[in-house]
Amino acid sequence: MPGSPAVLISDLTKRFGGVHALNGLNLSVRTGEVHGFLGPNGAGKTTALRVLLGLMRADSGHAELLGGHPWRDAVELHRRLAYVPGDVVLWPTLSGGEAIDLLGRLRGGLDLRRRAELLERFDLDPTKKGGAYSKGNRQKVALVAALASNVELLLLDEPTSGLDPLMEAVFRDCVAEERDNGRTVLLSSHILSEVEALCDRVTIVREGRVVESGTLTQLRHLSRTSVTAELARTPDGLAALPGVHDLVVDGPHVRFEVDPDGLDGVLRLLSEAGVRSLACRPPSLEELFLRHYRVNAA
Amino acid sequence: MSALTGTGTLVRLALRRDRLRLPIWVVVIPGLVTATASAIVELYPTMGERLALGLAIGANPALRALTGPIFDPSSAGGLTAWRVTGVAAVLTSLLSVLFVTRHTRAEEETGRAELIGAGTVGRHALPAAAVLVAGAANLAVALLSALGLATRGLPVSGALAFGLSVAGTGWVFTGVAALTAQLTETARAANAIALAALGLAFLLRAAGDAADGDTLSWLSPLGWAQRVRAFADERWTVFALFAVAAAALSAVAHLLAGRRDVGTGLLSSRRGPATAAPRLSGPTALAWRLHRGVLLGWVIAFAVVGAVFGALALSVGDIVDDNPQLAALMAGFGGAGAVVDAFLATVMSLLGMVAAGYAVQAALRPRAEEVAARAEPVLAAAVSRWRWPAGHLVWALGGATTVLAVAGLAAGLAHGIRVGDPAGQALRITGAALAQAPAVWVMAGVAVLLFGFVPRLTSLAWAVLGAFVLLGQLGRLLGIDERIQDLSPFAHLPRVPGGEATFGPLAWLVVVAAALVLAGLAGFRRRDLTGG
């Protein structure tokens, strides 16, 4: 079904005892996109993925995966997807290579050439026993098994935790290739630079519900610009302008954030005051992220 | 910072983690001892009655093999010590092994030891804390048992000797477990080796006690416990054996602990193949990889035990023939042949209960995989909710049946060679061993049911198995209501070989086992995957 979303979640709730892990979560992942699923630890990302994988049942709401029902059609759906858990645990008596082959066969086969290529690129020794791998290397075993599978959808739960920066770069290249091959990727992460570098669209979650969703451009549009300037004289009335936040005035130096609507007025006022130097930055996802959670937590 | 810094804190941590588990063991074992003493005092109030019982027991090698020799049949204390020393010593050893492994190797395997080792904690503090708490728990068992026996009116010195003989065995196996925790990389393997040592100790004692001389029994800590001769002119010097063995084992463990890195074992894992063999391609094949090592160990152990008892069986009959009084007594039951069969039937029923231990362990393996987060990647692949646990159950049920068949075959061949009919005896005794299987399957079914519906309480399967085994061992003596005794699947097994083979109860057990397994699987299909 071209055009239909690969993942569609609406109003999903899941409670553990008194804790709402999912609290009316909505998520839509389009076929062929890399979708970032961003949120702090405990935001409900893993729970959402487990519901999608049919490992857990939601209390209420609707979830659809590749056009099927995550719980009822689990086995058929799992042939078409690969999953990398956040905390990979391997069998102590199986070698890494055996685990890769087994996981691949359990979902219907591996591309052996791609397997060999990925082992090379991730610099992974497949002859070690499961217990002898470091956290990063266990993660690589699961990544190789997932990336070498011929599947339509990759569900990755914080897949780079434990990888060193070099391997993170390899991982990014691999995900970019997967997208170019037309695969859909749902990438859960709390590492912002990773999502920024890889994802077409982002959904930000906190406490089991979505706080923001859209393309990076849309999210930036919603957000403020950071301005740092050195002026000829102290400006009057900057604090009173609409859309100006967190103003710090230190003699001729000013630092503040401004909403997109307020930019025009701010620039006019600054130029009246005589601009000596000016730096305007779109906020990094980092700032976006921090602000959402800081504001919402307050 | 010394190598033992932080031991006190770790002792408190261990006590906090096992605040329910440990008191249960420490109360139940002395409780059993005391209840047994009560029953004997009540049932055999006069010396004449006690002597009659004692002579019948003392002359029966089958009973001697299973429970040990009787040193003073004239006193209630002597009878109590005979009946319950073995049971209490085995339970206390189990407590010690499971506790020490849980607080040493299992901590390293899960990585929690790393967290602890990074604190201001000496490198020997973790095993030291485990050994200290286990040793103290053994002492508590000893003192409570002694107290219980003394309140039944038995002599205090005998009560103390009894308690300490049980604790002494526990101390030795505390040392064994401290040592095996240093050898292996997984808690499962550490437990397996330590429990195999316990099984060997039982076997040596049983073989020694069934024979005329008791040299072999002196090689076993369980044999020492009985040779303390509680209530029968106690021999306090035997305690030196316990002390030396426990100290030596702990010292070796201590030395090894100083020579290796956190998380590694001395029996370190080798490298494996870079690619999986073609047959490793489904959940059942994966389960076979996970079960095969343990199962192989069980098959070897059951073959040895079966062969030893099979070879002993005829001697048991000979001893009856040599004793005219006993022969006359036994004639009414079919003579020496009946004694041989009764001996083999007792061995088979014992092996059935031990095989149930394998079955429960293997049936709970899916739960262990789930807790370790290894179930998730399998079930996230194209593996259905019933195929994954079913893959494990094949080996749980099939494996338990196999070990029973192997024990029966070995016993039948060994006995058959001595009586000149290997093929016939092999067939007959294998059949008798397999007759235990339906009860074993019911125990596996109990484990599956718990796994399906209350995954956090799966260790109850062990409690249920323990309760059924104790009901079988002591239920009649303690005068427990027959309806309660009948709850145990083992109560419905025919006494074979020798007894009448009744297929009705066996068929019912099979039905019950199937219902439990199916219900458990259905429960698992409906529930969420959960952690520990």
C-alpha cells in the first residue's frame, strides 16, 4: 500500500501499576522516511516500540504497523521488520556470528554479502562468545543482524548507546543507505545530534505523550532564535518588545532569545542602537529539547 | 583499604535481598526436624516398639542406602537422627549452594558486582559476605533444630550434635559453592557443579551405607553428618572433618578470587564459530543449544547413579538371605526377590523426584530468558508466542524423560548382568523408571502454568516441588491428612518394579500435565513480556 503510513499510533495508553508509560501517544511514520523518536529516559519510547512489536498490549488506543495489527499479526509483520533493542543481551554460549545468523533466520533470512560487509565496516569479531562482548560490541551484533536483513522497516531503540564516535559515524552512513534503498526507519533516541543528522521528521515525547512533531524545519519555525549582539549604546525598550525572552544586558553586550514573530521589531531596534557585531543562530535541537522539558517540568 | 573492606555493608545487603527467602529456609528445616521428632516420640513411646522398628530398619540395606545407618534404635533421639539427618543435611546444603551462588557468581554475571566493586569495597568482600551469611544461616538452622529437639524432651547434647552435624554439612557445601563460583562464568554452571558435588556426596554415602563396610561413606560430608552419631554416644571428633573441609574449600576459593578479573571464570569460554550451522535456525534449535550442556550433565549423572544402584540391588537381596530372621520376615512379601524389587522401586521413585528438579529448571528456562531480556529479540522476529516456549518445553519434558530412561537402562543392565538377564532386566527397569515420568511432567506443568500467569512468582514451582518431595518422605510419619498427601503427583505412581503397574493414575497424571502445560502456554500468549 504505497502512501499509507508504516506506523500509525493514535491515542495509545499503557499503565504499569500507577505509572502512565503511555498517556495518549500519537505517532505517524511515513513509508520511506527516517523518523526520529526523541525523548528523555523514561518518556515511553521503549514501551511504544514494545507495543508495536506485539510484546505488550496497550490498555487503549490504536496501533497499526505495516498495515497490520501489532498483536494479532505479529508473526507475519515480524518477517517484514527488524528490531534492535536498547539493551542488547546475547546468549553466553553462542558466538556473535551465530547470534547474527540465528536472529536473521528467525525473521526469514539474511543477505550474506551485506552481513560480511557490515562485519567489516563495524569492525566486529564474530567468533567471540556472547558473554565476552562489551556493550558496544553487543550493540553491533544486533545492528548487523538487523541491517543485513531484507526488511521494509527498521525499529531501532537507542541503537548507538555504547558505540564509539567512529562507529556512530558508520551507523549513520548505514541508516542513510537504508533510506536510499527505500526502507523506513523509526529511530528512538535521546541523542539529539544523531536525530538531527539522520531524520526527515521528528516526534518529541515526554511522559508518554507527544509534545512536538514535524520536520526539523517546522520545529525550528516554531522556535526562537538566539541573538548575541554588541551595540553602540544600551538599547531602550528591548525588554518591552513582544517575543523577547531571557534578556541579559551587560553594558553594550546583549543576549536574548526571540520568537520568529518578534524578529522584525528586534532587528529594527538593534539597528537604531548601532550594531557593532551580531550573531543569530537557529536553535539546535538540543536547545529545543531542553526548553520543552524545562518549560514543561517547571 | 583491605581486601575485605565493605564486607559488613554487603552482609546487610544480602540480608536485605533475602529477607524473606532466608528466614523461610531457616525456619522450615528445623520445623521438619522437630515435627519428625514429635512423631517418633508419639508413635514409638516404648523401647520395645522402638527396637522392633530399629531392627527392621537396620537390617534392610535398601533403607540404609536411602536414609543411612541407624546407630541407636533404642532411643527416640536415635530414631529421629536416623530418619531426618539426611533430609536436613541435604536441604541445608541446597540452601548454602543456592545462596552463595546467588550472591557471588550471579552478581558478577548480571554486572551488579561491577557496580559494587567500583565502590569502596575490597576484592574479597563479595564472596566473604556470602560465605559469612550462609555460615550464619547454617548455624541458625543448627541452633533452632537443637532447640526444637530439646523441647521434644530429647537430650541436649545429642540435640546440639544433631544440629551442628547438619550445619557442618552446610558449611562444607558453602565452601563448595564459594569455589565453583570462582570456576565458572555463569551462575547456572556454578550451581550445576556444586549440586553435582552434592549428588556425588549422596551417592557415595548411599553406596557406602548399603554395603557391609562403610569406607565410602567416610568420603562424603553427608556420611560424616550421620557418623557424628547424634543421640548415640556422640563423636565430637568428626566435626574436625567438617571444619577442615570447609576451611580448605573456602581458602582455595579465596586464592582463586585473588587471581582473576571481575566477571571472568577460571573455566573461561573459548571462541565460537563465525557463522551458525544450518540447523541453528529456529526457536527449538536455539532452545537445544541452551539446554544441551545441562541435559548432558544430567544424562551422565543419571547413568552413573542408575548403574551404581543397579549393581547394588542384588547384594541387598543377598544380605536378606544371610539373615534368617529377616528372610523369614520378608518371605511373606515374596522373599529376597521382593527386597531387590522394593530397593529398585525406592531408587526409581527417588530418581523421579530428582528428575522433576531437571524438568522444573528446564521449564522455567523461558522465564530466565525473558528476565535476561533474551526473549525479546526472538519474539520480535517471526516466532509466535506459543512456538518459543514450546521449543523449550520439548527439551524440558523430553529431557526429563530421557534422563529417567537412561537411569532405568543403566540400572537394568547393571542388575541384569549380575543375574544373567541384561536384556530382560534392562527392559523391566527402564519401564519402571519411565513410569515416574508422568509425575515429572506434572511438575513441569506447574512451572509452565506459573510462567503463563504469574511470571514473577515462578520460583513457587520449586516450593511446590519441595513440598511434594517432603510429603512423600515424611508425610506418613508426620500423620499428614491423606487428601493433602494425594495432592502430590508422586503419591499416585505405582511402586515398580515389583508392585502392580496401574495405568489409570498414570493416564490421569498425563491429562493433568497436558492441561497445566496448555493453560500455561495460553496464559503466556495473552500476557505482556515483563522483566524481573
